[in-house]
Amino acid sequence: MFAVETNRTVSLVKGQWQQVQELDIPDNGLDVFLKDFGKVTLFRDDAKRSASPLRGLLARGGPF
């Protein structure tokens, strides 16, 4: 797992990019495409979220 900044852009649908901070990420994660990296699953880290609602985003995945 690695941290993702909230201003990173990801794609849920090919060709449509949005910032991570605009996404509603469920507890079981959200599959997205991270530019220059590939498909990842985003999670919120509850320990970090308590300090700020937009911090504490983690991703699991890797380049294909």
C-alpha cells in the first residue's frame, strides 16, 4: 500500500479524470485507474482521516 495525495487525478471511466478528493470511497475500497501507474484500489485510512477528512488515502495495486 502507498499513500495518495487528494489532488491526484484518477479515472473511473476511460477518458474522464477527477481528483481523488471528489470521490466517495466506500469502506471496501474503490477500483480506479491511476495515471502513469495503472489500476489500483483506493481506501481511506481511518487513523489519518481523523486529522483531516481529505487525508489518509491509500492505494493498493501496481503497474500492469
